Amino acid sequence: MSKITYSKIGLKVNTEVNKFTFNDQEIEVLHYLPIEDKIDLIEVALQKAEEDGIYNETMLDMYFHLNMVYLYSNITFTEKQKENEPKLYDAMVSSGFIAAFLQAMDEDEYTAVFNDLQRVRASREKYDLSTAAIVKSLIVDLPENAKTAAAVVDGFDPTQFQRLLNFAKASGFDDNKSATANSKLSVVKATKS
């Protein structure tokens, strides 16, 4: 097999765009987004949609599509406009912009990124149920649990504990014998005065 150099192949990233007009403005939509940007899109959508270790489906859909618009289109947004993303998303959906945007987007590209999002999500959900995640959680929670244990120890009252032991002994409990199913308990009859 004869070898050729990579540079002779002449490969370049596809920078083609589809165009559509919305409210008299020409919107450009990339056919292809570089892989690093796709990874960012997926990561941001998943991070923002996570609530207490569970992905909120509505938020995931919103952040996924907003980030597609941010990264695939020629539209610029101010930080102020991005402060209330649910409001921004509602405006895009209710005006028909998202539908028009998705029509202009390359279908194979959309499907590939959406499938990648679902694969990353599934692997994270699987990991979260794994032993490694449980161990990591224990390590992360250890300082807080240690504080709670210290608070219990600090609040320990030996006098109260001794009273409990005295009561148990008076009730017939022998701390040198283990309790069995056949153990007889002392019963004290209560009488009305």
C-alpha cells in the first residue's frame, strides 16, 4: 500500500450554512459544528437541566435547543438576554423561530448531536447508580456527617445515660446476658391511685 500525506488529501471542516428568513432577518445555520463545541453544548445542557441528581426533561429540552441556537446560528445574544433563558426559550418557541431553525438545520447533524446527548445522559445516570458514585458521595458527604456526629457527641449527657442504665437494670435487664427470644421480661403492674 502506498502512503500519502494528510495534507495532500485537502480535508477541511465543513463551514457550509443553510439560510432562512425570520422577521425580515437572514439567519444562517451551520451544517456542521466542531466536536469541541458539540461537547460543550451537551455538557451545558446536562449540567443546567440537572436537579438533585435527576435530569428535568423540560429543562433538558430547553437548554439543548437554546444551546443549538447559540452555537449553530449567526445570532448574537447579550448576557442580559441570556439571564432569563426560560423567557428567551418561550419567545423562540411561541413565535415559531425554533421550528424554522430546526427546519434549516442539517437533519443528520441534529440527530447525531441529540443521540450523543442521550448517550452521555444514559451513561451518567448509570454511573450515578454505581458503587463508584456511592463511594464518591460518601467521601463528599463525610465532612458534613462528621459534623453531625460531633454534635451528637458534644450533646451527650452521661447523667442521662446512667439514668437509662439504672432504669434498664431495675426493669430486669442484665447487660452481661444477651437477649433471646425466651428471655422473660419483668412486668410491673400499674395500679390506679
